Amino acid sequence: MSPEPTPSQTIGPFFHDALLDEKYSELVSLDHPEAIVIRGTVYDGAGEAVPDAMVEIWQANREGRYDRSTDGRHDPPPDEDFSGFGRSGTDAGGVFSFLTVKPGPVPGPDGQLQAPHVMVSVFARGLLKRLVTRIYFPDEEEANAVDPVLSSVEDQGLRRTLIARDEGDALRFDIHLQGDGQTAFFAF
Amino acid sequence: MRQQPTDETGGLRPEDNGQPPYLYPDYVATRLRAPKEPLIILPKTLSDTTGPAYGRGPIGELDNDLTRQHGGEPLGERIIVAGRVFDGDGRPVRKSLVEIWQANAAGRYTHHLDQHPAPLDPNFSGAGRCLTDDEGRYRFVTVKPGAYPWKNHDNAWRPAHIHFSLFGPAFRSRLITQMYFPGDPLFEQDPIFRSVRDREARQRMISTFDLETTQPEWALGYRFDIVLEGRTATPMENPR
């Protein structure tokens, strides 16, 4: 018999010193030729910025490989310098930010490929368990159109919340926890 | 005034797996932060059956001893908190990062936003981390945190707790929780603790006093085992 899971509890307001470090939000160095910035603001149901959230990302490298320890595939080779994991607090204005690279496509259900995407966890005071969402890329219209997860989101408005916006110097991915324009969140 | 729901009948659904809901109005901060749209079920793919091997960064020798991070020893009751981390199949989670943070013995965090008028301890920062060993074991030395007031409702106090952050084998298994101490009189009025509606599930957040972990003439021991959702990936589960 499988053991019962330990319940989740909120991260609370006082996690910063223990969990955050400036460099955790930089998955690649600033001078990386393919570096991109993904940033956004976390909003609550009243439209107020959430200044005490923590956002984590998990993604494949440019070739679509996850970090070698749990990605069982042998080809293509992993990128030794790219962990695929990042963590950012939100600032007083509710803003988080990551410096990373765009991931390649990865396998999905039934042998399909998934469009390039970044897995996201959101933690905050007032969230008794994390919220899970995904960041998709605006320049991948064709791949997005056939992505099995995006396609499973029937509500077009909700579906649009999963695609980042190109702002020139950065990709914007705002996270609305509740209310008008709420972000699509996932469960396992 | 909202009536306190009773635990025996209160909203437990089997699919909750003992997890709290997003919206638990007694915990006021959930009211504007809980999503209202239904969650979308994510099919299992490599994106969530893999996860960060975050433990490869350097971990200092004293990172799991919160009583030795400064010039002197912190005030308070010295304790050892130890246990094992398991995946959803009951297998030990090996070489995985465990991070903790907590208030000092007076109930005060070092965090700049903590306004509780209790003393800071210059010898206590309240943050630690370690990697689980090959049997999934972890161990911290610290001081027992104090209870502290918060402004959720009139005369609201949090039961003493230590925050735990765990990664486990996969993105799916990520967990942040709080470890409580046995017999705390504050459980019954704490909406964060009570947000877990199933009484048995609540017990899984409470450490047990453990004489074997206790070191004679030195420190009381508490045991806290943690079970993560999701399982350790095997090569069979990974599509090529």
C-alpha cells in the first residue's frame, strides 16, 4: 500500500532569507548568446500586486533535454551547464524575473511533441498549496496550435493566459491568481 | 459571523488526498489568492516526471546545524529534528534537498517584515538545509521555535512550527509544508493547520517526540517523516 502524502501548508511571508538568492533566478549568464528574460507580475483577486510570492521554473534546455539526473533519454546529450531550475521572489511591485534560454520541444503523451514550454510553481502566503502553470512562447504558433496540453484547455480565454507576450527586451508572463483574466492552473 | 465547520463532516473529499483546499476562508489571505476557475488536469509527461536535481550546489557543513551558524549558541530549547523522505511508492528519496526555516525560541523571525515585539537572537538566523542520504534520511539541529501572533483574526497565534521545503524525484513531487510539535494547544484555533480537513492527514504534519533521536544530556529529539506525491522515475517511464 502506498503511504499517504504529507499535506501541503503555505510558504508564509518569511521565507526569503532561507530560500532566495539573487543567482537562483539566472539559469544562464548574462552574456549567453541565446539568453532571454521572462518576467511578470503576480496579481491577487483584487488586482493588487502580490509582493510576497515565490515563483519557480523547471524547463528543458535548448535541445529539449531535461537535466540528466531524471531525464532517462540518451540522445541528444544533456547540457552540463544548464540545470533548468530557477527561483525568483516577487518584489514590492509583485514582479518576478528569470534569465534563461528558450527550451526545445519535449515528448508528450502518445509520442507527440509538446510545444516549447516552461513549468511554473507559484507559492505565496495565502496559498495553502502551490499553483502549477506553464509558460508557452508567442513565436510558436504552429506548435502551440497542436500542443496536447494547450489543446486540452477548452476555454480560449484561459488558454491565452498560458502564452507569454513579447515585449521586445523580455517575454511577459503575468500570473493572475484569481478574478478577471485568471491564469490557467493545473492539477496532476 | 462564519460558523466553524466541524472536522468530522467538513468538506473532505477522497480526491483531496488529505491536502488542504485553495480557498479556506478562515485563513483570510486565501480569499483573494485562491483561484476560482477549475484546475485543468495535466497529463503525465517528461515535463513533470523529471525534476530539478537541485542538491548539487554546495551545501556547507554547518547548514543543517542552526545552532552553530554564529559566534555563540542561540537561546532556547535545543532540539534534533530528524526523519526520512519517501516518494509516493514508499521508496526513500535519495540525495534530495531539504530546506527549513523557522522563528527563534521567542517566536520571532529574522525577516524584516516580522513586527512581533519579541527579541531577535543574534545567534540565530533560523534557516537550514541538507541533502537526504541514501536511505532518504535528513537531520537538523536547531532550537524549538516559539509560537507567535499574527493578524488573521482576533488574538490569533500560530502554533510552533518549522517550515519544510522539499523537491523529491520529480516536478510533481515538489512540496512546501510545516512541521508541528505534538500536543500544541494552539492547533484548534489555527486556520492554517485546520485547513487540512482530514484529522488523520493533520497527524502527518505533527512530529513525534522520539527518545531514540534524543541525545542524553544534550538535546530532545523529534521525528518527522515526509511522504511526497509522485514517484521516482525509472527508465521505463521515460519516452525516448
